[in-house]
Amino acid sequence: MTDNFLSYIGWTVGTLLPIINPISAAGMLIGITGQLSIEERNRQITMACIYMTAILLSFLLAGVLIMDLFGISIPGLRIAGGLIVAFLGFRMLFPHEGTLDADSDIEARQKMDISFTPLAMPGLSGPGSIALVITMSTTVQESGELSTPMTYLVISIGIVITALIIWVCLRAAGLLNRWLGANGIAAISRIMGFLMVCIGVQFAINGVRDLLHDPEFWPQSFPPAVTTTP
């Protein structure tokens, strides 16, 4: 039980980090907080990590209710989540000119409080990480290795640890920017994007495999033909 507990915590952290991509978030932070003091920027980093944790925990706890409400199956969720994660990974592999579009970038620079948006949402807790949290919850429960309360506890601990790692990365955004430079941040972002594509494709493969093994997916067999003897 202890080994499963620790391994699933590590799996949660290792899966969320490439999707959230703190290196890319640090580059975005430097770009939109140039007018803020170090103390104010650090305060907004702390609030952004708190918001991110609250958002992911809310979707973790409400994920099953959302699936039941809209009639979403586990294979469908895995395929959709995998496609979203892979799409975001491709965008990181082949990025546009900026992390934010022009209007969002101008708005972010003019805002005094950027902790919730665009930093926490969609910067740190976007659709990819939200879909991944719900998918991970259903995956662990389907495996049967942990009970439902333990599943929520394990993933919640993983989310909190991820938030702490991101907090440290964002607090060191200035150092990362000086050490890595624009090219270094772009290279690491592409590596993270490749990992995201691999994770997304694997989730989609798992969803398709579960779908093919689901008896409800296949139409009812035809009744046996009636043969008559001459």
C-alpha cells in the first residue's frame, strides 16, 4: 500500500509538471510583470499557486459528478483528455510568437492583479491540466489498487507538491531568465511539449483500448438464423 501510495504521488507530479510547464510560465511571468516590484510579484505568484491548487482540487472532486451529469464514459474522457493534452503539446512543440495573444498580453500588462488570470487560469490550470486531473482520478480508481478516498488523497497531495514546485520555479523566474535566456526557455518548453504529446497519445490509446473491450460499445448480436429441413 505504501509503495502504491508513493508511486501514485510521483506519477501525479510527473504527469502534471510537463503540462503546466513552469519554465514556460516563468517566461510569461517575466513578460507581464515588468512594472511590478519584487515583493508584489512574489505575492501574486503565491496567490496564483493557491488559485491553481483550488481549481485543480475542485475539478478532481467534482469530476465524477460532471461525468455522471453529462453521461460521459471513462473511455470517452480518456480519449478527449488525451487529445487535449496532445494538442497542447503540439502547440508547445511548434509555438506561436507569444504565449498570450496581443489583446491578452496588453490586458495582462495593464492589470495590477494577474494572479488569477492569466497566470492561474489558463496559465497554470488550463484545460489540459483539468482534463488530466479528472482522467488520472478515474484511471487510479479503475485500477483497483487504491480505494476512492485514497485516490483523492493521493492525487490531492500530488497537486499540492506540484504547486510547491511551480511556486519555487516562479519565484526563481528572474534567475531562470538570466541563466537560460529566451532560447533556453524555448528549448525546455519544446521538450515539455514532446512529453505532453506522448502522455496525451498514451491516454488516448488507453481510452480506445477500454472502448474496444466495453460490451456496451458493440451492437447486440443478431439472433441465430432459423434453419428448416426440407
